[in-house]
Amino acid sequence: MASRSVRLCCRILSVLAIIVGTMASASEEQMVQQFAEYWRMPRVFKYDDYDICLNDNPTIPSVYCVVKAVIRPDNASAVWGLIERNSANWKLQLNHAHLDRGFCVRDCEQRLRTIANRLNESDLLVPKFKTNFRYTFQPGTFRNIDEYRQNYSELLEKCVNAELTAEFGLKAQTEIEYCDSNAEFHPIDWLEISFIVVALIIAGIVLGSSLYDFRCKTSHGLNHYKQDLPGAKQMYLVSFSIIRNWYRITSRGDDQLSHDLRYIHTIRMIVFMGVTLGHVVFYAQPRTAFTIENRYSELSTMIIINGTQIVTTFFSISAMLLVLFFMQKVEETKRKVGIAEICIISAARYIRLTPVYAFVMLFEATWVMRLGDGPLWKKGFETGRTYCRDNWWANMLYINNYYKVDEPCMLHTWYLAADFHLFVYGLMLCALIARFPKIRNALLGTMLLLSYIFTSIVIYVKEYDAIPIFAPEQIRYFFWYWGVYKDAYVPTHMYLLNYTFAIGCAFYYMHLAKTRSNYNWLVKVSWLASCLCVPILFATGYIFYHYQFSTPSVWMALLFPLIRLLYSAIIFFVGVGLSFRFIKLLTRLCDIPFHTIIGRLTYSAYLCHLCLIKMSLFNTRSFFRYALIDIGSIWAASLSLSYLVAWVLCLVLESPFIALQRQLFKGHARSSNDSENSSSGGDHTTDTSYCEHPDEKNKPNIVFSQRF
């Protein structure tokens, strides 16, 4: 009996093995067939060797051009049918009718000479036809482009069509995007000289301030740099002192609130690591169209792509710090907050953020273009050079997430504009709540409902999905011309919901802090599970990429803000658990002093990280396979360099201007308070500076600002 059972099991296993093998074989054959069809189409990306063309023998004048080609529809062509079918799923596929070509002009001329006897060159030119997608940058982006187009447009179009006609029986219209020449030289202009002058002035001020601080020492050791000097004038003069600013960065507050919120520095660091990883993935230039399209079918990539929502973590942090420290200051001073105070606090924040921002922008508008070359270098950096010179004032006014979004100077600084707007919005809400505490719940509830409805209306009217879809085709132009990016991702009003919710959560946190208690194990287990919900929430975006839902859709319009609310709620719950030490080991890890330093460097790191990423990716001669080693090495290097550069920027610019701002607005607030008290008979010594952080009340002074 036992032997029969064994034989029966063996037969069943054999049948299953045959079925599995047959299915695997069929699947493999189907994949081979798909690959065979895929490679019947023209390659989307194809570049001649840049260094052989321009750098190996610079004594020979040579020109290298990047050309955009759009294949002319041909319904009689089987290859065109493949292109249409493969490009139809725009959420997962590139547009295979849109080709990138890099040509060495002299090689192109040589190719045409070899086929002159076989083809009529006039047949290789295609009359211009209309397309329903953008395939070149905005006019005026690249220098001398009109001259290059006049000289080489026909030649390079013939080269493109010679390839397409011979191999695929197709033709395309072309447009030169930009060209490099080893005979071209751009003299140093006045703006580049200005950057050198500004850098030297800053270095001189830092040296002078540091020497003056050293001369002011009245005691041995380094304690001198940890203490404020007796006079306001002296404090102004030592604002740029290197050693003093180092202690400002490394010092920690001892009050209960600052102690409870130390974990925020760790959260900033982790979120910045995620932002950097996402930018590396988005900006990595693929070797073939297949490498990037294949990534869109992987769950890990879906988590990274949909992880763009992680930036709302910074909005939540900003809102929470604003409420907690603002309301604490109001309770201490018992002072009413009006329009004047809101303007003063906003100006103080502007002074904190803008100088280092302007310095990095000046660098991107000048010298960064001269630091490298390659077939993609101009795409990565001359665009920024042109737009920063034209639209710098929009960045300095923090309106660049609304004005010229398709011609951005420092693309990632849309966040700074949105955060500044939301900060002022949060100030007004807090001022109203401070004056009229009884309206708090009604006010926040009304604003929450209105922002939810408004966000849903935008998604419905624009006919978007329940998450921002970052299609692979739009990566070519960094999403500048993508409606989802311009309408749903960068505008401030699309984050009012998150910010309002975070403000409400901050008030609830104040209530929890006053009624602090020991939470049971079920709450702590739920908290631990919520930490794992973040990648799961990002991974659900896979559904909207791989399934087409009809739009406009009411349910997706309502789901869009709901997903953002859910993420904000998870972040708040995670923060409460760390603050109240649900798991002490994790909280202690977050309290490591090194994280405090890194957290304070994150704003400057954020400003420079994208430039450093692009230096690595657009200086390349070999394109990426998106393998772990490719992405991981660029990510690690960019992250390390970002914090290294941020360390210098923070010491010589960011921290000094925070110190200057504190002294400037401390005096203004005190004089304003004195005038009020003189008429009311109050205490003249009360400090009412809302611009100060509570950490700054006690020595040593701490900079714990409401920013990265």
C-alpha cells in the first residue's frame, strides 16, 4: 500500500514538473518573441563616441551635435505598427517614435559619402509635420544653436534618415537640440567674475570675523565660542566666526520640547536620503529604452517613483515646528500676534534661507557649466545656466513653483517656494488661533475640508489619476512640460491639505504632551506596523501605472487627497512614537548627536545635491543599466558630497546669516515690546522675539530653525 502511494506521488510530481516546464518554456518563448519584436524597432538612444570626435585630437576642428528625431507615421510599415503598439501604454513605455541621436559631424559626412551612389540625398529630407508632443527644449535655451542649425540641420537629418531608411524603411523629421565644438570658446563674462568676487568677499569676512572673535577671548579654552559676547555690536561682528558657527551647529537644547523633538533631525536625514535616491533614479540616463521600461515593471522602482510623496514629510515637519514653538512663545509672552509680527517672522525666515540659496544659484548660473563635458552635459547644465540667468528673480521671490515652471532655475527648489508660502499660511492660522482659541477646531476643520475639496476638483478637472504619474517619456525633459508635474506636483495649493492637517496634528501633539501617559503594547505594536506602511503605501502606486482607469473620475479625484492625508497621518503617528519613546532603542538611535549635525546640514545639502547628482550622471560617456551597483554608487557618492559641501556652506553662509537674523530681529522685537510696555506699565525685560527658537533662549545658543 505504501509503495503504491509513493508511486502515485511520484507520478503526480512528474506531471506537475512537466506542466511547470511547459509553462516556463512557453513563457520563455513568448519573452523571446517579444524581444525579437522589440529590437525590430529603431533604438531610441544612440550616440557616436564624444571623445573620439572632440577630445582625442583637439587640433582637428570638429562638431558634435545631439539631434531629436520624430519618425513620420507610415501605416504601410510593419515596423511603424510595432512602434505604435509599444508606445501606446504611455505610463510604462517611452515614445519609440521619438529618437535621440548624437552625431559627430565629420563622421556623418563620411557616412553620407559612402552611400552617395546608392541613395538620392534629397529623398532623405522630410518636410516638417505637426506632432502632439514636445521633442525639443524651449527656444533660446542653448547658446549659438541657431548658427549650428543653419549649418548642419540638413546634413544631420540626412544621416538620421539614411539609417532609418536602410534598416527600417522609415523616415523622420529632425531638430538639432544642441552642439559642442572643440573650436568654440566662451570668454569669462561679468557674472562669472561676480561669483569669484562674492566668494572672495565671503572668505574675507569669515577670516576677519574669526580673527576678531579670537581677539575678544577673555578666557582660555573653547568655552568663549559657546557663549554670547556682552554687546550686540560684538555679536554682529562675530556672526561669521568659523569656530563659533561650528558650536552653533553642534550644540543641543536642554529644554523638554527640544529634547522630545530631537528625532526630527534623524527623520530629515532619512527623508533626504530618499529624495536623493529618487533623483538619481530619475536622472540616470538609460543605455536603451528597454532598461528604463523594464524598471517600470519592478516593484522596487514603483516604490521609488511613487516615493515622491516623501517630500510632504518636510512640510509636516515645518508645520509641526511652527505650531509648537510659536504657541510656546505666545504662552510665554502673552502677546497678541498681528500683521506686523507675521511680516517680521516671514522676513526673518527669508533672511535665514535666501543667502546660501542665492550663492548656490549664482554658482549654477556661472562656473558649473565649465566643469565638465560630454554628449549630455549641455542638456544637464546649460539649461540651468540659461534659466537661472533669466528667471533668478522668481527664485528669490519664491514664486518659481508658479512662474516659468517649464524653464526652471534649480528644479528642486520648487519645494522651497511651496514651503515658504505654506509657512506664511501657517503663521496666519496660528495667529488667528492664538487670538481666538475657541475657533481653533472650527477653523482647522473648515480649512481642511476646503483644501480637500479644492484638491479633488483640480484632479477631476485636469483628468489625472489618483497619484502623480511620472511617465518614462517625460523623464527626457525632467517633467518640465508634463501637465501632472505643473498642475498637481509643484503648486503650493496642492499641499494645503497636508500642511493644514499637520497643523492640526501639532495641536493634538501638544495635548498628548500635557497628558503624557504609558501606552499599552497594542498601541506600540500598531506604531511599529505603521512604520512599515510607508513603503506599502508607495507600492500601491503600481496599480495606477499598470491599469488604465477612465478619467475624469470622481473616485480617483477623492482618492488623491486621501492618500496624502493617510501618509501625513502615518508620519505624525511615527513622530509621536519616537517622541514618547514607544521603543526606546529606536528613540536613542534617533537621539545620536551626529544626527543633529546632519539634520542641520540638510537644508544646504538639499540645495546642492541635485547639481552634484547631475555632475555624476551627465558627465558620463557610458549609459546606465539601472543595476544596483550603478544607482547605489552614484547615490552614495552624491549623498556624501552633498553633506560635505553643505558643511562648508553652513559654516560660512547659512549659520552666520541665522545668527545675524537672530540679532537683527531680537532687537526689533525688544524695541517693539518696550514701546508697548511703556504704555501699559508691563515688564520691560520680557523677551518677545517670535523669530528666536526656544533653544536660543539659553546658552549655548542653538539654531533649530523651521526648515531642513
